[in-house]
Amino acid sequence: MQITEEVSSEYKQTDTEMSTAPAPAPANENVQAIMLKSIVLDPEWFNGSQTKFEDWWRGIQLYLKSNRVMETNERITAILAHLRGGVVEIYVQKKLDEELGTQDWNDFIKEIKMTFSNKTKAVNAEWKIESFKQRKKNTADFIIEFNVLAIKADTDELYAIFLLKKNVQ
């Protein structure tokens, strides 16, 4: 009888430990996370070349998303860790001297884009969007190209609507 009680109490203890243990993540989520990480490559180092900024920025955004880097401080740190060489090292040192925990994410995005993006692309897109005509293009293709130009030109929504109405045939 005593052996049965001991086995029963051990079983209850093991059962209690198992019920308080965290549930394992669903296998489906783990597979998705592994697949996402495997298809999104670690972006190259960015050296300050304005002509390469757009591609690098897109890569770093995908990298942060695929690795589920959500906290502002961690995002900024990951981005700064991918800046190497020349002028960007001065920028990184400046950011490290500041208190990173106080930086707003949206302010950081504006700052890094203003500092390293290719300004001539925005000017060219602004000029092109004003003269962009549909002509014989498929409407869907025209809208896609128009939206890309509007984003690159940083055109406000009302002006973009005006140009869209003006340029659709």
C-alpha cells in the first residue's frame, strides 16, 4: 500500500510540474519562423553610398521583420551594427554617444533617410511624376508606376490625387 501511495504522489508531482511548464510553441509557427529566416538574407554592411541606400534599407527592413526585432532600441542597434566604413562610422559613433533608449523610431527613420538617401532620386521622381502620362499603358500598370513615383518623390496625398486625375487618359 505504501509503494502505491509513493508512486501516486510522484505521479501527482510530475503531473503538476507538467501543467505549470510553458506550452511548446506550435510546430507550424516554428517552421514558419525558420523558413522566413532562411529566405531573408542578412543585409550587407552599408558604407554610406547614397546610390546603394534604397536597396540596403529595404534589406534591413526585411531583416528586422524576419527576425522579429520589434523594440525601438533593438531595431536602432541592429541598424547601427550594419553601418561600417567611412562617414557612417562617424554617424554610428554620434548615435552611440547619444542615449539610444530615448530615440523615437519614426524620428530615427527620418534622420537616417535624410542623412544617407539619394536626394537626386527624389528630385527626379518629383519631376517625372508631374509629367507622367498613362497613354496606352494598362490602367493597373499606370497606377502601380504612379504610386512608386509618388512614394519616391515624397508627394503629399492631395497633390498626388491632383496629378493622377490630370495624367490619366
